[in-house]
Amino acid sequence: MTLVWLILIPFIGGLLCWQAERFGDQAPRWIALGTMLLELAMVLGLWVGSDFSLPAEGAANAWTLEWQADWIPRFGIQVHLAIDGLSLLMIALTGLLGAMAVICSWKEIVQRVGFFHLNLLWILGGVVGVFLAIDLFLFFLFWEMMLVPMYFLIALWGHSGSRGSSRIGAATKFFIYTQASGLLMLIAILGLVFAHHGATGEYTFAYADLLDTPLSETTAWWLMLGFFVAFAVKLPVVPLHGWLPDAHAQAPTAGSVDLAGILLKTAAYGMLRFALPLFPEASQAFAPVAMTLGLIGIFYGAILACGQQDLKRLIAYTSISHMGFVLIGIYAGTELALQGVVALMVAHAFSAAGLFILSGQLYERLHTRDMRQMGGLWGRIRGLPGFALVFVAASLGLPGTANFVGEFMVMFGSFGVAPWIVVIASAGLILAAVYSLFIMQRVYYGPPREETPLAGLDRRETVLLFGIVALVVFFGIYPQPLLDTSAGAMQIVQQSVQQAGAMMGGAQ
Amino acid sequence: MSHATMMALLAISPLILVCLTVIVVMLSIAWQRNHTLSAILTAVGLNVALLALLFGWSLGTVDVTSVLVVDDLSRFGGVLVLMSTLACVTLAHHYLEGYEGPRDEFYLLLLSAAAGGMVLVSARHMTTLFFGIELLSMPLFGMLAYTFRDRGALESGIKYMVLSAAATAFLLFGMALLYAVTGTLDFAELGEALSAYGSDPWLLAGAGMLLVGLAFKLSIVPFHLWTPDVYQGGPGPATTFLATASKVAVFLVLLRLFQSTLAFHENWWHDLLGFIAVVTMLVGNLLALTQNDLKRLLGYSSIAHFGYLLVALVVNQGLAVETVGIYLVTYVLTTLGAFGVVTLVSSPYVATGGTADASPLHHYRGLFWRRPYLTAVMTVSMLSLAGIPFTAGFIGKFYIIAVGVEAHRWWLVGSVVLGSAIGLYYYLRVMVTLFLHEPGMQRRDATHDWAERAGGMVVLGVATLVILLGLYPTPMINWVNWVAG
């Protein structure tokens, strides 16, 4: 039942926030914060109390906890939830970033506070559902469901963008991109289910059963593409990234934090959990294409980031660049690279969240995100620029930060599989340094536009930023807890990739 | 009375009860005009008929004369028709309170149309098909033009009448050709004759005309031109009936035709129908994109939805019948929710020169901040129409895609996805309009006590059902599966 509660708590908390609005604006904020802290405490309790060591020999999956109930017997659909090291890390991240999102919108959101937190918490509930569901129908449901509150978050509380792009336009673009690609995944899921039905005569959406569905090579290829496109839109992979810069630029700070910190990770999670294990051979065959796309993403994101004037757009493009590394690591498929992907996902969640929170705080003080209006802020705001320096350093992957650990492991692990890709990707790190320095240079250094000091960080902001910095540095110096937790789950993925590789090698 | 006659009477009793209600309401009006009394009598009659329908559930297939058959499918259709009619009655009572002309006759028309729908879902002979369609459509002319001092309503009624007449002409001509070639009008016998005569050109022409006639009623492209105008102009309750009960009944008779006539099983028929389905969903969705009028938009969206439904008819194997059932249930519930809110916001009726209902989209701006629960209903309906998970609409869309994937009709599945993606744009636009707050806009509002009115309760109930069936669709699936099985 713990797993069910993990999903239900944000949903119930959201409803409470909505109703609590009648007791004033503070009530929903505290309830939302309490809900997310409760969620976080539950996950951490699970983390401490469970064993995530390697699965027993021959076991297909090592779930630490499992819960299932019949739902739609007509198609063998169950409410089937399970948690392992990977999903636990992701849910812990969700809880943590959720709490941060609540804290950072404490002063930013002043209108319809209750309804805002309803949407915020429902997004998080949907994300937790995505990380827990291992029935493909249920997974798809949560995958699509979390778009609706995100849509409202951007459309109702977003900022109207520069150059006439409206927040509603951005929200609609985000929704249509992800929903339409989601339907492609639904087709792929159904194709898989009917293939399984054809082979065994029974309908099932259960992950464990569908894992060993006999598929012809072409079918597997097409179905794998269906999954890949859905995840690629969300990650995002470059030709399908059109929604991301707009959505980020227009979203309120909490929305950006959630979007960059967690929603993008659901895509990587989906690839690790579903796309690779369900279609190992097809994925193996597809790996060169995927890695090339990742490579393109690294450079495309970084180069476009350098040319942005809008601070949030810039950070959004750096996300595309970082997710390129994640994609390369996932399709390299070695254990080291996969572990690196997990570390990089966690690290990017922190650094991107930190940068978005900072740009939100700048916006509260300057009422602009345009970097041409900034400059020379180092002397004008007490405290904030220092934090910015840390997050920028983390974002460019400076040793000592968690991002370095992740990127290094991804590169190191992929080198044996695709040396040339890694060599070229390393050049992308230089671009990362360039755009990171651009941020510092344009925003904080240079001649100040005015001399008047701006409000410094208050206690809420300081504690929040210190917390993130501490996590970035802690996991930069001692990433072992992360790696231990996800080791079992990653090993299973790696084994399925390895077997596929062996089979393909044998066939040739 | 023989046993068989008793069985037949029992099976057909819901239809008889609806007809009796027409007479009772008519007599009551003749005796004394009382709006509320008429509405209550109507509702009671429909409820009794519904009970009779449920009571006769265990009878199985009963042949009531050689032209009517009462089986699970017709009971299923009957339930949908009666439920939507009931919803329309509750909505109409609130709506017509502000109408100065005679109000009671609306219920007579509504009941007659419902009886037509009941006949149609039980039809297994061309005569009953024709009779049912006419009984369904003729009262609708009156209902659509009921508030005839409004230009919109009058235009809508006349437009529907003229185009219905054209459709009827097609229908009759088609039947005549079929009869000329085969010498029978019975569905099953027609099916056998069709497979015997093969591709006789007159036969094909007849079947084609028949389909054109039905396609008019279902507003399938290219016979959809009347839909937006009629939806926009007609008074709320009448449009609601047109969008739900009338379409369900016609679609079910189409399904029955497909099941019994083998000629439609030839390949090129499927390709043609598949093409029409694709065009229908794309045209419906594309034309809805730029609409600034909620009722027009819903009209175009209904065109698109019948495009999706056609997919099941094209496939016509495996899950197809079940899909039709599920989709109709979810469509009816969702549409009742959406039109219910439109009608409630337009209630009570206010006399104007143009269109009386609150149909321009900007009337709904910021509705959430004034009527949060009513907006929740509308939001749920829009999400369900768009097929977002945890609403009933998603289960319908799931079935449509499943039936396409099962039959490997990739073009159809692809168009469903494309259509849904386009559709999202305008459903989202409606949704976000409800939440935007911009003072100073011209707007209309539901009355303060809307939630305590029968219509309000029905609409809330429908929305709850949409959510519940989205969360736990098993009862609905079992029911439809049983009907289809």
C-alpha cells in the first residue's frame, strides 16, 4: 500500500490546497510544502529500510516492493506498481524538487494560489505514477495525465514572452507535441499487446509478460520507434525539441523547475525501463542513430544557448545539450555509462533547478529575463551571484560537482562502444564552458546599468539555494549512495542490451 | 393471448410506454397548461420506460413482428436514447422557463423523437428504418425552430428540414432501387440477395444512396454542411438531443445494416469507407480550429468523432461492435456534459433577435472564477472529448486505436492520431478560455441555483460518471461486451 499512497498523497494534497484557499493565501502553500515533505520522507524511509543490492541470478526484475490489483480484466489490465532502485531515486528527486518548486513560488505566485498548488501537486502525482507503474496501460495513463496540470501551469501563471509569443501558445505547443507523440506510444503498446495476444492467446499489459513477446524484426523495429518518438519528444531529442524553449521561457519558475528537473527525466526513465528492455535487439540496431541524435543535440543545444538573450531560454537550450549526453549514455548500454546516466540525471535536475530558481529570483527583482537589460549585477545583489557561479560551474561540469561525475562516467562508459562519438561529444564540453561563461559575463559582470542595490536574498531563498548547492557538491564528492541504489536496476538493463548484442553478433 | 404475443408485448413495452406518455402529456396540456407538470409527466414516463427496458433485459432476442426486433443491441440503444432524452427534459425545463410562448409542446416533440429513436434501434426492415428516421427527424424540425422568433433558431430548423428532406429522398430512392433488384426490404434477406446478385450496378447505386441518406443524419463528410449552422442556431436542449440521442440511434441502425448485409464486406467498400472516415475526421477537426463559437465548434467536433467511429465500421471484425458500443456511451456522456453546460449558461431563455444561446466563446471567459463546479464539468467534457486519460473519452479512443491496430489498418490509426492532435488545439482553447480572467467582457452566466436544478444535477452526475468510467471502466466494458457478445 505504500506505493499507492506515494501516488495518492500529492493528489489528495492538491485537492486540500484548492479547498484551503478560503483560509487565505498562506494555507495552500504550507499544505503543499507539507505534502511534498511527507512524500519525500516516505521515499527516504523506503530508501533507508530497503535493500537494493544486485538481483538474484536469473531474476528478470528485482522489485523492492510491489502492489497489484485487477482493474480492467477484459484486457488483462492491472493496477500494478513496483519500485526498484531507479524508480526510488527518481521519486525521491520528485519529492525534493516538488518541495523546492513550492518554496520558490512562495512570493512569485500571488493569484489563485490554491488552484496553482493543485496543479503543481497533480503534476508531481502524475510523475510519481509514471515512475511506479509497470503495467503499460497505467504507465501511459500517467504519462498523458500529467500534461493537463502542466498545461494549466504554463497557460495561467506563465509569463507572456518576448516577441509576441504568448504563454497559451507555448502551453498548447507543449501539450500537442507530447500528447500526439504519446498516442504513437499507445499504438506501439497496443501493437505489442496484440502481438503477445497473437502468440499466447491472452491479453496482458503487464511489463514482465510483455518482456518476452516474440516479435519479428520489422515489427520490433516499428514498435520500438513508437516508444522512442514519445520519449524523444519529452527528453527532448533534437528534431523534436520545438516545444521546450517556449515552454520554459513562458512557464512560471516552479513550472520550469519541474519541467527541467523531473519531466525531462521521465523520458530517460522510460527509455531505460521500457524502450531498451522491451526491444533489446531493435534498440541495439538503432543505437548508432540515437547516439548521433544525442551528439547533434549536444552541439545544437549548446550553440543555440550561446545566442540567446532570454536567460530562461538559454538555460532551456543547455538542457537540450545535457540531455544529449544522457541519450548517448543510454544507448551505449554499458553498465558504467548507464550508471553515469543516472548520476547525470540527478545532477542535472539540481543544477537546472538551481539556475531556473535563480532566474526566477532575478525576474522578481528586475522584472525582465532579457540579458541585455542585466549586467554588473555582482555588486548590486547580495548573495545571489555567488550561488549563480556555483550552479554555472556545475552546469559546465566542473570536477567536484555531481555533473562532472555523471558526464565523466557517461563518456568513459561509452568510449569502448562508440569512441568517435565520445571524442566529438567531448568537444561539446568546450561549448558548455562558453555558454556558462556567457551567463556569468552578461548577467553579473560588466558595467552595471544602475547603481542602486537590489534586495538581497531573504532567509527562504538562502536556505533553498544552500540546500541545492550542498546536494550538488555532496554527490560530486561522494556519488556512491546514488550508484549503489541504481546498480541493480541498471545491471538488468545492461544484461538485456548485452544479450541482444551477443545474439546479433551470433547472427552475423 | 398467446405466449409469443405476450413476450412481444413485453419486449416492446418501453416503446409503447413512450408513446403512451406522448398521449398523456398531450391530454394534460389540453386540460391545463402547466410547464412543470408537463416536464414531470415526461420525465416519469421516460423513467418508467427505462425501467421496463431494464426489466426486459433477460428476455433475449424477441422478434416483434417481421419488421422489429428487440435484442441486446436495441436495448442498449434504447438505454442511451432514453437517458439522453431524460437529460434533455431536465435541461429543457430550466431553459424554457424564460420563454414566453407555449412551452409544453416541446416535451411532446421530444417524446415523439425519442419514440422514433427507439423504433430505429430495433429496426430490421427498411420500412421501420424509414419510419424511425422520419419519426426522429420531424419533431426535431419543430424543436430546433422552437424559439422561432430568434432568427438563428428559425434558420437552424428550416435548414435541417430542407436537408433532411433531401436525405429522405436519397433514402427512399435507394430503398426503391434495392427493392427493384432484390424484391425484399428485410435486412437479412437483403444481405443474402446482395451476395447472390454480386455487383449489379443498380444494387450498388441503391446501397450507396441509402448510405448517403444515413450519412446526412450522421453529418459525415461530404454531407456535413448543415451541422455547424444547425448546432449553432438551435435552442440548447434541442441541439443536445440532436447531438446525442438522434446520432446514436442512426449510428446503431447503420451498424445493424453493416452486420446483416454481406455486400458491405467486399474490399473496395472498406477502402471507400476508410477514405470517408479519414476525410471526416480531418475535415471536422480542421474546420473546428478557427471557430469562435462554442456550439459551432462542438458541431465540427461531433463530425470528427463520427469519423473516428467509422473506423470501427470499416474494420467490422474483432473488437468492432464492442468499440462502437463503448464509443457511443462515452460520446453520449461527454456530449451531454458539454451541451448541458452550454444550455445551463443559456438558461433561462432570453429573447433576442439573433441567436439566443450563449454560444460565442467569449461568453465563457473566466467562467471558472464565477462558477467553479460548472466549469469543472465543462473542463472534464473537453478533456474527455480530447481523449485525455482518466476520462471516459480516453477509453473510447483507446478502443478505436485498438480496433485499428488489431486489424493492421495503419492509415486509419495514423489519421486518428493526427486528428486527435489537431483536435487538442481547439479543446485546449475552450478549456483555457474558461479559466482566463479578463474583466469587462460581455458574458452570460448560469443562474445562482443552477446546481440545485434537475438539469444542473444531471450535468454534474454526467461529469462524475465521465470521471468514474475513466478511472474504472470495467462495468461499462462488461456491459458492452455482453451486448456485443
